[in-house]
Amino acid sequence: MDLELAHTWALALLPLPWLVRRLLPRAAAGGGALRVPFYAALVEGERPGLALARWPALLGLLAWALLVLAAARPQWIGEPVALPLAGRDLMLAVDISGSMREEDMVIGGRIVDRLTAVKAVAGDFMERREGDRVGLILFGQQAYVQTPLTFDRDTARTLLFEAAVGLAGRETAIGDAIGLAVKRLRDADTDERVLILLTDGANTAGTIRPLKAAELAAEADVRIHTIGVGGDPRSAYGLTLGRNPLDEGTLKAIAETTGGRYFRARDVDELQAIYAMLDELEPVASDQATFRPVDELYAWPLAAALVLSAVAAAGRAGLTERWV
């Protein structure tokens, strides 16, 4: 931390009072209506000493020095703080329809439902996106923004973990989720707009067709990576599951239309590998800029100068009353 002057040149004003006194002519003496030649003798016994008579002038000079210091803008410069130069606006759209309750994923040897697996892996992914603004959309029969774009990744992760199956209805509105993400991303002040869409089904609800929504995303320069979640009909531990309703054709078309990639996640390991690949496809900002926080201190010498000026003025007025 350092103490600096923003306008060092202002210190050149310090000798200005001396220059004014030396260069400007003095005011003409006299001009009074009544002259009393013996006035000095009358008040000689009451006249203050020379040092006492000069202290208002000395206070005035000190006040001037403080004013010049305030004009030089003293600043307390803090330690450098690193900031990313460039990041992405990245939205996650997570399916929480009824089918995400299907238990065909395994974490730590324990069978869990699809949404639990997505939370575990997507949460780690969000944590690694330092420098990116991250947002979260949850969708089922309806789509809604759970977290707007933010640098606060911890809050976004917390709200992801609080999501529950069925909160947005049991059906799946993939097109509406994409449309909502495009609406949030298209006005962002960045050239990198990315949507990662996770679903285990096909579009069964909503007002926007998925492929139409993908075309809108492409026009808005939003790149969509799609992830199909869920095990095959015969999954972990030999459990026999029902027919997988995943519409891979539509998910592939959405990704291709927007310049993204389609991934298939049949288990947690594949899901983790997908997010690792997404880190490579959409790398976090590596370059950094720094800034140093600045605390302005000019108010302190300015306030002190005003106080000293008032004291000097009061003192001069008191001396004048004693001399007259």
C-alpha cells in the first residue's frame, strides 16, 4: 500500500503568497479622516508582542499549505487486485421434469436419480468457471430463470442444489428453455454467449419449437451445447429400465445449428468427462488485468485548512479590537 499525490504539479503553488507579497505593490498608507500622532504612545502598554501579532499570519500560511496539499489530491493506493480481462456469459438450462426422477445413475457406488447426478457434476463445473458470468435456467413444462447472469458462482451453485424434480411441471419444454436463454444472453456485452442444455427427454410442452429456438439462438450468436442425460434401457447393476424417451436427433440438430456440440451422458463418469471437454471447448479467461483500489484523502487537509482559516480570522479580529 502506498501514499501518492495524483496532481504533484499543484505543489508548485506553495510559494504563491510569498510571490504576491514580493511582486505586487503595497497598499498606500494614510487616508484616515483623523490622525493621532501619539496613538502609539497611548496604547503602547496594551499592544501585544510581535510574536502574538504574527500567529494569525502563520496560521494563514499553514492553511494555504494544506489547501495546496488538498489540490494535489493525496491518495492511499491499495494492493493490486486481479480481474479477468475476458470471460463468457454462460447459461445452464437444466431439465427438472418428472423423468429426471429416474434412478439410473451411480455416485460413489450408490444409485441416484438423474437430477442428483447432474447437480453433483454441474456444480463442480460452475465452480471452475472463474471469470465467467454464470446463469441458471430450470425447465419442465415451463421454463424460468433461477439465477440471472452473475459472477457469484457460489449462489448459482446453491440454487442449483435446491432445485427439485417437478417444480416446473412434469413435461419438458426444451424450446421455451432455449428461447428464455437467448433472451437473457443476446443483450450481453460480450462476444462469447454459451448455453449448456441438459435434458433426458423430448420436447413435449411449450410454445416454441426447439429447432426454431435454435435458429433464434444462432441469429443472436448464442452457441448451444446439448447433453442427453440418462442410462440405456439396461443400466447400472443390471436394473431393467423403461424405454428411453431421449430425442437425440433434435438435440444434435440444436447443437449443429448454433455451432455447438452434442454429448451423451449415460452415467456420472461420462457426465464428468463431458464437462471436462466443455472446459476445453469453452476455456475460462486466462489473461488478467489488475487494479489498485484508491482511497481519496484530500478531504482531510481541506477540512484542516478551513478550520485554521477560521481560527486565523478570529484571532486577527481579536487583535484588531485590542489595538483599536
